Amino acid sequence: MNTENMPKHIAIIMDGNRRWAREKGLDIKQGHKEGAKTLEKIVRYANKIGLQYITVYAFSTENWKRAKEEVGALMLLLQNYLDDYGKRADTENIRVKILGDISALSEGMQKSIKKCMERTKDNTGVTFNIALNYGGRDEITKAVQKIALKVKENELAIENITEDVISNALYTEGQPDPDLLIRTSGELRTSGFLPWQRVYSEFLFLDKNWPDFGEADLDYAIEVYQNRNRKFGAQ
């Protein structure tokens, strides 16, 4: 690994928790629990090797269509994860940020989110973005609404709407776009994840379920990234 050519921001679609559980004859909830353990391990490792940002797709706006029992169990797991991880992330110097529409979540979940973000806001290690109740088109729609309101209130002229203005209206305001997008489980799609931010991201699709993803896999992904020639349309 070339430490002088590290990506600043890696985004991950953590796919395959349910598939992992089914293949092992386990309950789906166990797959999500193992996925949470993997996430904790990978974020800690990302912080250790000096990544600046890591963004994971935890729950999409479309995931509400799943069985109520699974959604309920997943939400409880995520809330407990935030309550517990907020304390440990603080001691590990990890900054936690939630990307998504939290207004649709339970009061308890919203409280846990705000507490975790507040507790870790001054940490200087890796910024750990959790996309929760996130949809790419929903994010862009909300950004357009923010900008339109500024125009309506004469705070912004239409001709001054730039790419930077749009970027700063998104959940990832102030952050660099992902250099690398990883998706596990062998699926070859991005599922509405960060559509604005990933326009120049390098993609890596791995035929491995998320609970089986390890530190060596992240090393491999970074090495693949470092061997890509990023032209940004210039050549």
C-alpha cells in the first residue's frame, strides 16, 4: 500500500448480511449483528491507517418495504449500536455523523443520533458517516428545496447557483467526495447511494458478503484504487 496515495474518502455499500445468514442457516437478525461487528472493526481500522472519511450505507429510504419484524430488529440494533459506539468512538477519536432524514425515525433513535454526534463532534480522527434513512434522490430533492428557499427569500440569485452551492446543501457539506466506492455481495449496482458525490468515484464490486469483509479486504480495495488512473475527464 502506498501511504502517499491514500484515498481521503471511502464509501461502502454493506450488502450481504441477510445472504450471509441464510447461507449459514441462521436468523436474518444474526446476519445484521455480524454485519455490525464487521463495521466496527473496519471503521477502527480505517482510523488506524489514516483514512479521513468513511461513509457506509446502513438503511435506505427503500428499506422500509422490508418485513416489519426485520425493520424493527434492525432499528433496535442501530440504536443500541449508536448508544454504545458513541461512547467508544469518543475514546477512539472517531467523529460520527448521520446522513439522511432522521425526522422519520423514532424519538428514541433521534435522541441517540443527536447524542452520539454531539459527543464525538470535536474528535479529529476519521469521520464516520452513517447513511441512515438515506435516499440519493431524496437528498438531492431536499438540497433543491433548501436552495429554492434561499432564492425565494432573496438570499441567493439564480445565476449564483453553482456546483459548490449544491454540494454545500447536501448531507456531506464540507466533505470531499468519495474517491472509492465499494459494494460487497457481488451485486453490480449503486442503489441510489451518493449519486451527486460519486460522479468521479472509482468503483469496486466484491463477491463477498459484508460480514466476511475484513481488514485485508480494505487493504486490497485501497491497492486497487492506487493502481487506477484517475483522469477526471481530462484525457
